[in-house]
Amino acid sequence: MTIARPRIYFSASISGGREDAPGYAALIGALARRGIVLTEHIGRPDLSDVGESGPDDAEIYARDISWLREADVVIAEVTTPSLGVGYEVARAAGMGKRIVCLFRPETGRRLSAMIRGNPAVRVLEYGSGEHPDDVARRAMAAATADRPQRVSRTEPDTDSSDSLEETARES
């Protein structure tokens, strides 16, 4: 699959916890250099675990489902468990979307078998020290690959001083 500027639906925890929000922002920035991120608001620092102010739940649902339908690929950060992210991944799978779930095993959390065992989902493990551009590059390569594949974490370049946390702080 080759699309000049793919439309990317980035999914990550909102109500489930926002402790990884700076990393989401860094990943969104890196993904935006590779395509059009439909859900850039997920990385906003003012977005709390209460959610968005303004639209009601029905409006958010309708908007997000519309964006999900419009997307060419779905990149979901699944390290922080979230009912909403799981729902979006399941809906995307039902729509036949190309899905990559990003997961950091270093947190000690266990990834749900409903994600890891789903043949429609490609799981990409990464580390918090890995540069967001490297994660985004690998995620987009996995999302656009012709055959399903499981992607394991590769060790980050030890010479790179730009970690995911450092890049997020600079943003």
C-alpha cells in the first residue's frame, strides 16, 4: 500500500490516564511528518483525563467514527489501558483498516490478548528512550506493509540523545 500522504487516526488514552501525553504529542509530531494526523488533539497538553470541553459525548463519538472511516491507517498507543482505545481498535478492525498498536513493555504492564492476539492488528513494541521519529517510521512501515507481521522492539541507537521524553519536553 503506497499513499503519498496517508490519513492517520492516532488513538491513545484520554479518560484512562494522561501520564503519557507528552509522548503522545511527540509521536503525533513525528507521524505528522509522514501523513495527515486526523486526531492531533490527543497530544494537547490541556486535554485532561476528563476529556474535551465543548462537544458532548455524542458529538465526540460521531466525529471520531467519521475520522476513523476517513483514515487510511490507525496507529494506537496501547500502553495505558483504555476502553476507548480498545473500542476504536475493534471498530477499525471491523472496517478493515490497517492497524498498528504501539506498546512499551518496559512499563511492566501486560498487553491484552484481545490486542496482541488479533490477526488484524500489528503490535510494535518500543522503548521510552527510542526517538519518536524512529517509532513513527517503524509504525508507518508496519501499517503499510503488504502482509501482516509482528514487529518486535529494536534497541534504540545508543548514540542518539533524543529520547521520546526529551523530544516531548522540547515541544
